[in-house]
Amino acid sequence: MDLGLKDKVAIITGASRGIGAAIAETLSAEGMRLVLVARSGSDLKTVASRCGTDTCIVPLDLRQTDTPQKTVDEALATFGGIDLLVNNAGATKRGDFLTLNDDDWQDGFALKFYAAMRCSRAAWKHLQASQGAIINIAGVGGRTGNADFTIGGSVNASLMYLTKALADRGAKDGI
């Protein structure tokens, strides 16, 4: 299927396995040039090998506040622009609410919510220039409560709200 994505540039976070790797492979098959981001450089190399030559990897931790800007800078240096940002990174610790500590909560929000917010902010003007798009991957746990998924549910609910807010702003900015 030709979706008209040939030679467009996508940043995909959490691209080293699972949903992120599947998104990378699908977009590569459509001819997109890819910037793959995750902590595991070796896993990113494996995914990149399945995606073709127009792929660069950014083996950095999205919990670090400077990683989103470094990722955008790498996309611009390698491909000259950004057309799509897929915020997919972020697994959270499961467990009973009373046993999860502050570090568990901070880690969950840092990887999924704050990384998506920072990546979106860093890529915004470039997506605006290309009339690009942002896709945020959030789980259904953000809509339904579960005693063993309090962090994930809370993070996903926050990401869903951020997605709606960015869509409202994006409508004004052409994203």
C-alpha cells in the first residue's frame, strides 16, 4: 500500500522492540526514513537492519532531559527535517499502590509522559514547517482503573490528556 510517505522522516521512540519495532518496520516499508530511539543500542541495530539503509539509531535514555533535543538534532543532521514523531517509549512498573515508591512513580512518568512532552516540544517547529504529525501511543489503562497498574494507568491518562491538548494547539499550527 502506498500511503505517500516515501522519503518523509519519522522519529520513533521506544523503537527497540514490540510496538515500536513494528511501527518502524511498517513505516520503513512505506519508504520513510527513520530515526529510532531507545536505550538498547544493540536492539536498535537489530531493528534498523530490518528497516533498510535510511535508518539512524539514537541509543539514549529518554528519561534524560536532554535526549529529546539530541534526538531532534540527530534527525535534522541526518535527514534535514522531521515529518512524524511517534512517542511510543514507556513501560511502567506494576504492583500494589501501597508498595510502589516515589522512585517508581518518577521513573514511570519520566519515560512515558515527560519524554513524550519533551520530544513533542523539541520537534514542534520542525513538524510545523513540514505540516507533520505526532502520534502518541497510550494504553487503555489510562481509561480504566486497575489496582496493580496504578502508575501505568496514571501515566497513560496524563498522556491522553496531553495528546488532546497538543491536538488543539496543533490544529492552529498545522500539526
